[in-house]
Amino acid sequence: MIILIAVTGLILTGFIYLLCVPVHFEIEYNIEKTSLESGVIRLYPFTYRIRPGKQSEQKKQKTKKRMKIWIRHIQLMRDESGTLRQVVRNAVRFIHRIVISSECHLNAYLTGGFNEPHITGCFYGGVCAIQPMFDKSLEIFYTPDFTKDSLYGKVTGCLVVRLYGVIREILIFVWRVPVLRLLKIYFKLRKGGSDGE
């Protein structure tokens, strides 16, 4: 009996630990190479590193096939535009609530410019103007180069969330979206995809 109580207590403690301890997500994106440089997920005391790899030929073929399927189903998407608008609106609200209710830092280190020097100047002025609107959550470090015609640099981001908050927001999201309507759309898409193949 004591062993059962101890095991139950350990399971509950581990469950509460997973729900309440902050999870850190960190990414680093290279703008010039348009690729993910590194990614880290931290849940004290564990750390998991995401090592980006090159896309294989099979993955590229699968991506092309998915694009064809999406193009084939654009007509159905137009017919269900009201439902899809509602889903997109709630998805944006979900992401906004996750980011606002947690610690989020995004740093952009940019250099370069645009085809026309005056556009580079306008962009630099715009960056300087919007910077005070964001506290420490978004910092943009931009060095204009009037001789370049593209942007270079890195974007680093860190998001700290607690799993109970994410679960709560997922439940709210599922409650708000028209699940039955989405299931009907899904089955229509599946039926159309199987007919096309």
C-alpha cells in the first residue's frame, strides 16, 4: 500500500512539474541562407537540440505533391471561406494569447539594403520609429548599407511557456472553432483526394 501511494505521489509530482515548469524554446534563423541555424528546447534539467539537416529528394517530392493537393482543393476552400476565416481568426488569437501570456524575445540583427537607396533610408527610418513601441520583447539592430540590394543577418527568438497555459489555450481554441464543420471539410478533401488519385 505504501509503495502504491509513493508511486502515485511520484507520478502526480512529475505531472505537476511538467505542467508548471517553464519550457524554453530558442531558435536562430539565418536570413542570407534562408535556413534554421539552430534550435534548443529546454525543460530543466533537460535540453534538446534541434539539428537542422538538408532536405532529401524524397522530402522535396512530398512537398511538391502536397502543393498539388492544395491547388486541387482551392475551389472547396473558396466555398468554405466563412469557416476558414473563423479558423484563421481564432488561430491568430491563439498565437497572440500564447505569446502575450509568456515571455517572448525576438532579436533581429540585420544589415544590407534595397535596390533603391531611398527605400533603404525609409526602411531604416521605419525601424528606428517602431523600435520604441516594443519593450524588450522585440529588438531590431539594423545597419543600413546603401550599396547592397538585399538584407543579410540573423533572427534569434526565445519563447518561455508553461504547458498548463498552452493546454488551456488549446482547449479554448478547440471550443471556439466549428469542429463539426471542419470535419466535414476534411472528409470532403479526403474524398476528393482519393478520387483524383
